[in-house]
Amino acid sequence: MIKQPKNIIVKIGITPSEAPFRITCLRTFLYITAIAENNAIKGGKSKVIFQIDDTNAAKRKHSNEEILEFYNMIGILPFEHSEVEITCQTDIKDECKKYFNILDKKGFIIYNKDGTCAFDINKYIEVFGTNIEVKELVSGNTNFDARNLTDKGTVVIRRSDGSFLYNFSSAIDIIYWKFTTIIRGNNKMSSAAFQNMFINSLDIETPCYFHLPLLLEEKKENEFNVNAKSSIKDLFNSGFSYMPVLNYILGTGYGDQMDHYNSLEEFNKQFEINKLHKTNAYFDFNIMKKQCNRFFQQKMSYEEYYNQLLRHIKLMGWEEDMLKYSMIGYEHRLSPQKIYQLYNQLRVNHFDVIVDEITKDKIITIIDSLLIDYQSTINALLEDKQHKKENLKLVKYILSGYFDGLACDVYKSCYNEEEYKKRLILVKEDLERSNI
């Protein structure tokens, strides 16, 4: 059983590359958030350092502002229960220089001809021996042999321009922020050996690590060409919805894949660290698709539905006027993509060409009746069993929406009475102007 300390200081470290938006990275950050938030909810003290790892300028693809805006929209920021500090790894460059000079005085630094500086592993072995222990809370403590870390017996820690590489900067991070627990993907396990080697050399205690299993790429192709390393925005752009997607992602490495959460706040409150899986998982598009299709049939309140819709709208950059259809969406369990379709269909004046005068006259008659008494007209059209299908089609035409699965009166509820009547008159005028 994993035992979690009550007072934790953890880091969410994000490179300003494409990584912050990738599904596999996002999953790890969601789990880190849940560990910190749940610890605070249960009475512990949690501090999260949300840090942009900007030591390598060549990897920068996005501004810090873009990254922070995305994590606000996705729901990780701001933290509700944990203390949070937003920083950049280069903010501690003076600390890196300070500890670099300490190591230099101890004889651990080698100055290369190309201007780079390396840490002398052979010197470390002379002083501390070959064993480097990593206190691992998921798979158990792991021991590394310092002789096997590199072939050359050295590892570069400072570039020729004076900037420090990831492993050394991260080790100084641990010292500077007094991290108790480092939580990240298990692909960083070997990094822990290097970081602990630097920390040991400075005679400072090493932290505990949670190296979480990863979400790996699916072996087969799918219709949208998305995978674990794809941007989550690609899934949203393909028509998948905010919380259904997050439910699938959370379930690939935690609890039962069929568990259901209506918000990240709900997941954080229910989180139990021992339900984290111990092995890597594969992104499975077909399973995700099935789960997303059934998501809105689950029990949820209107407030939960509204908040999901609002967040999805912001993520997609859609107009927030769509929110006036939220009650309709909730009543009919519509995904945000369906709400988007409805919104676009109803706000655009688009009419198919009427092919005959009889149909045109019938539509104008229906419009006149709807303007006088909407409900009685609808009831009469529905009671005409012989022509019910045709009548429904005509009403949908009148309201300019071909939205499968919804009753005619849904369209009326999208407008107030004045807007609705104006729309009917607009359709009538358009028909009267048309030449058949």
C-alpha cells in the first residue's frame, strides 16, 4: 500500500513545447493535481509549484501565457485547496550557479574544451560509492549503479552559453523548493538517479518519488489519427467533449475504466492514491469513443452540465451565446458539439429551395397558424398521423434547423417570444420572395 505523507510540496513541471497539450502528459498532471488537492481536502498541507521548465530555449513552442491559459481552461489551475506558486525554472538560475560553484570547489566539475561543464561521476564514486538509491513509492525503492549512468564517466550539466541542463536544474529545484515528493511519469525514473547523485554530492537528503505509469500510443490507426501523444485539442476539434474525454484519460491509469466523474473537482475529492494503476496503459480510441458516446446519459445536475459546457466553449474558442441553449442541451443530453451545431443552424438564415407552390403555400399557412397559437398548431400537426413525418419536416424547415432527435418545440425554446415571431416572419418573407 502506498503511504502518502500529510504535508507535501510537489511540482508540475511543464516544458514550453507541444508537451503541455499532449494527452499523455496531461494525464500525469491530472493525477499530480488530485494527489495534492485530495491531501489538502483530507486536512493535510499541500503546496504545488507550477513550473515552466524553460532551461532549453530551443524547445520553446508556446509562450508561458498560452500554457497558463490552457491549464486554467482545462481545469487544473487554479488550485482550490492547495497553495500554488507559478514560476519558471530559469528563475532559480542564481541558485544553480551557487550550487554549481559548491560542486566545483568539491572537485566534481570538469571544464570541457567546447565551453560546456560536466559532473565527474568517477569522482562521485570515489567519495560515495557506486550505489544511488531512489526512494520510489509506487514500485518500491530502486538502486542504480553510478558506473552505468554514462559511458564516459561524466555528464554535462552546463551548456556553453552558461545555462544549466534539465537534470541539474531539477536537482536544484528539489533543494530550493524543499520538495518532499517528486511526482511524474515513469519515463523519468533514470533522471532520478542523476538528480539524486547531484543532491548526494551536496550532502542534502533526497526526496521520495512517485513515478506514475504512462499512457502509451495505441498500436493501430484510428479515424481521427489521434493518439496518446496527440494534443487534447485535436480530440476536442474532432467533436469529442471536455469531461467525457477527461473521464477516459483518468480511467486509463486509475480505478475502474467505467467510473464516472462529472467534474475534476469530483475526481479530486474521491481520489484514493492506492487506486492508481501500477502498469502502463495504451490509448484505445475505440474504448474512448464508446465511453464518450454514453457519457451524457449518466446522472448529473444541470449546474454540472452547464459548467462542462462553459469550459468546453472556452477551450474551443466558441461564442458564449451558445450557453442560452444549455437548458435544452441538458434536457436532451446533448454533447457540446451538438449544442454547437444547433447554435449554428438556428442563428444562420439558411433555407433550402422549395420545389413546388403547394409546399410553399402549406408552409406559409403553418407559419400564420404558429404566429397565432404555437402549441395548438404543433398539436394539430402531430395529431395528423397520415402526414406527421412530413409536417415535422416542414416545421423543422420553418425554424431552419435539421437537428436529428429533437422535437419541434425545442426550436421555439431557443428564442424568447419576440425573437421567435421575428424568425417565423423572416421565413415567410423569404418564401414569398422566392420564384418557384
